[in-house]
Amino acid sequence: MNIVKVYGPGCAKCAELAKITQEAINQLGWDITVEKVTDMTELAKAGVLVTPAMSLDGKLLVSGKVPSVEEIKSLLSEEKSEEKQNPVTQEEKGCCCKATQPVEKPSCECDGACCSKESEQPNGKGWKKAIVWVVLILILLAVVKLVNREMNDSVQTTTESNNTMQNGVELVYMEYGARCPTCIRMEKWAKETVENEFAPQLKDRSIMFAAVPAKEELVQKYNLTTKALILKVFRDGKEVSWIDLDKIWELSKDEAAFKSYVVENIRKQLALLK
């Protein structure tokens, strides 16, 4: 049975890769559901260093990009064809009973009784592989933790959304799921935009900025599927409308365009309040 997995922290590109991969699988006529993997330990075990990534039966086929449906179909078909042309034998899998018939997955005539411990293979190769994997996982986790800490330190935001505004707008970054470098960068740009472009309004509290975890009630209220930048409009102390600035993902690599987009929408809503 073939297993297709998409690896990533849960960002928009990861979701897009999963969607495109499933579409490619459907067009190939395969009865397979794409598995989404977000756990960093599992990413390290799979050897994923750049996300989003996709694998077929443990072999990475995509890393750090989102190919087209046709490209993914080609990758999957080529890998499947290669597997059929070069079947793996039980002896190649390290089975001690030395069976030679082709198999699709590790198994042997002894039902695993003689293969339960990889460390019992000649020359202790199992232990060496295990040690290498442990070291790689620890290094990867340390790097991820360091990057996140450095980027988090550069963004100091309000932790609770404002509930006391009378008349004005509040820009709220909704933290939803795992935080990737792109997400943290967009939060930083949004905060800088408000502070640099609307300093007088910040002072008189007609504009506010906050970054809050997207709790269940917020997910339902604002129809969230990933991180989002929500522009809320208040009149007489009540939230009367809101806008999802959903183009932020398209502009996530262009700081100037991102900030311009945010400024344009804030000014538009402020003008409507007058």
C-alpha cells in the first residue's frame, strides 16, 4: 500500500501542497488519502529540512516548493514505475531468513521473529543508524527552536484583543496553528505598519493592534483556516463589521506591497467611520 505524506508547520503553502497532491492522486486514479504531518520530530525523522515537502512511501519527492498538479503527477508516476522495475527483496531489507522474493514492504517468512531488533544485524549497523538519526533530530530541533526564539524576540505585540475601543479600527493578527518564519514575519510587518503609518491614531486610540491566539470561538466567528489578519471596525464601543485581509499570503514576500495593502484597507475603514 502506497503512503503519501505532506510535511509542514501548517502554513498556507503546506495546505496548498496537500491540496494539489491530493488532486494529482485523484487524477491518477489512486485510492490514496494524503497524510498531513506537522510534528517537528516526525519531520526530522523523515529527513525534511525545508518545508513544504511531500513523500511517497518514505522517499522525499518535493521539498521547499509547491509544484503544479502535472509536476506532482509526473513525480508520483515515475517513483511508482521505478518501484515496480526494482522490487525490494527481503534480503535487501536486512531480514535474517534471507528470503529472496520481491516484497512491497518489510516482512519475512519468520513473521518478524528474527528481525525484531535491528541492533542484532551484523556489525551493529542498526545502532549506528539509530545514533545518527538521534543526532540529526536533536540538531534540527535546536535550529528550529533558535530561529523561532530569535524571530519571536523581534515581535512584541499585545496578547489580548482590545475590547474597550469606542470608534475606530483594530488590526488583529490571529495566531492559528504552528508558527513558521513567514507567519512571524507577517505579524511583524503588520505591527510596524500600524506604528509607523498611524502614530497619531494609535495615540488617540482610534487604531489598535493586537496579536492573539485564535481560540475556538474566534475560528468560528472569522471562518479561520490558517493565520489571518482581521481588520475589525468599532462604533460606539461595539464591533460592527470586520474584514479578512486575505491577500497577505500572496504578499508575504514583498514587504512594501504587504504594508501598502494594510494601509489602504485601514484608511478605507477609517474614512467610512467619519
